[in-house]
Amino acid sequence: MTDFYPISVAEVQKETKDCTAITFDIPEELRERFMFKQGQHLTLKASINGDDVRRSYSLCSSPLENKWQVAVKRIHGGIFSNYANDTLKAGDVLELMPPVGNFFVEVEPSIAKNYVVFAAGSGITPVLSIIKTHLASEPNSTFKLFYLNRNAKSIIFKEEIEALRNTYFGRLEIFYFLTKEQRDIPLLNGRFTAEKIQELTDKVLDVTNIHECFVCGPEEMIFIIRDGLEKAGLSKDRIHYELFFSGATEEDKKRAAQAVEHKFEGTKVTIIDGGKEFHFAMDDDYDNILDGALAAGADLPFACKGGVCSTCKCKVVEGAVEMKINYALEEDEVAKGLVLSCQAVPTTEEVVVDFDV
């Protein structure tokens, strides 16, 4: 069963012209349920013009702050992002799911680590939570932040980031990259490219001394950075990334079409959720388990429906499915049978999936 809780908005604050920070007033009796790890996200639900709208946003606050805050950047045509930036106010009530997500590593206070983080635009939100938490909890750890924006005015949380640099002087280095303003240093002008990553690994980053790297932003940026760091010698298991949005590539579309071609017509599906079973047969109108289950009356967790947020993940217990796309699950999770139900096309006569994972 999907666990949404009505939560009041404590504060709505403009960070930039097109980005709003929303702080929630989590009741004392729910605070344990809403405890989170740095880098995790909330799924928000609102009724907007009669439609049930759900979106996932990373927490930019640190769990050490006893604060639940997200930032919502306006997207052209975005139903929720425009609502959050134009209409939402303190005292309004939204429905929230407790925090989830795997975009973090555990805090190790006794170990001195060197972290490198890359972010673009609103991709700073989980990264900010990670930076604040590890700097406060690991007194000998350091961070290098490479942050891409259009111009100086569009830098989200700039004052807070600068305050962190002052608080942890010598432990946090910041490199601002701008696409619409020229800087004196050519390296800092324009988007991240393979050439820039190579220049960074040649002149700024010692990959042999990087313990963990976090990357958050568009798909193309993430893979350029990942591939460049791997090429320079950074181990793949030290690079953690989270997509904030993604446009389907031609390869994605081809892979999705192939998965749908393998669909078994009329699959009998059993959903295990909250220890209870829900049974239904796949309808021809739906190609994935999540949509088929929702149409049949199931109440399941979901948010983006784009294979990005992992809110709808489950485990295949019996039968087989094929995912159209997967931006959220790691290779080891897939090897354990985890799938994104919004992308899971059933390929056998019977399928049993467990959401209690």
C-alpha cells in the first residue's frame, strides 16, 4: 500500500527567479518515519486542477539539521514545478511519502575521505545534503564541488554554499562553471565536455586520491563525467550518479520497443505489497506492470514513471519481465531481481512481484 501522509508546508522561499525551496513541517509523531539519509528524495503528491500529480524531489537539507527541505526548479510546461513556484504557500498541505533512495554512502567519522561532486542546476539539491552531512560528521574529509549553471544569478543555494566554504575553510573547494557568462578562466566557461573532464583529471583532480564521487544532472553530462573519470583511472564503484531528467535517446526507444515486442499477452500478475496479495491479468492497453496494476485498482508507489526515480521498484519472485529502460537501479540490484515496475514488461504467462523490498 502506498504510504502518503498529509504534511503542512512550513515555508516557501525563492532561491532564484525560477527555483523555490519548500520546507515541510513534519509532525513530531512522524519524524522517525521520515528520517532520511543524505542524498535521498521525497515523493510529493498534490491535486492540481483535478489531477493527481506526483513528483520526486531530492532533499537538500541534511539529516543533521532536523529539517525537511526540497528545491523545485521551474520546468517549461511542468505542472507541479509551476504550481510550486507560483501558487504554493506556507500553510498549504501536500501529501508526502517517506524518504527513499540510494544516492549516498555511509558516514565514517573516523576516516579522512576526499570527495568529488559534480552538479548541474537543480542537481545541487542531493549534493548539498551530502556535502553538509559529511563535512559535519567527518572532521578530516574534504570536498571539491564542480557546479554548472547558466549564469551567476541562476546558481541555486549560492549563499549557503559560500557559507559552507567559510565554515569549513580549506575543506571545501568550489568551481563554478557557467554557460551564459564568460569567466577569466576558459576551463570554467561552458558545459562539461570530455575534453574538460580530461583537463580536470590532468590538472585539478588526482583520481588516485578520490574516495567517492557523486554526479547529479542530465544523462548526457553524467555519462561524459563517468566515462572521463573511469578513463583517468577512477574505479567504477566509486562513481555514484543520479539523473534529474532524461530525454529518451534513439537507443532507449529501440530497447523499449524490443521489450514491448517480447510482452506475453494476458500475463497473470500477482502483486505482493504490505504482506497482502493483489491479482490481475494484464490488459492489452498496458505494456508495463505498474500501469496494468493501477488500472486494475491496485494502490502502488510511483512518481516519475520514467525509469528515473526508483519509487516503483519491486522484486521479481516468479516469472520474468524485461525492462524498457532503467536509469535508477544499479547492476547489483538488477542481478538480485529488482526491477522498475513502470518499465517492467511481463514476458511469461505468470509473474509475481514483491513491493516489500
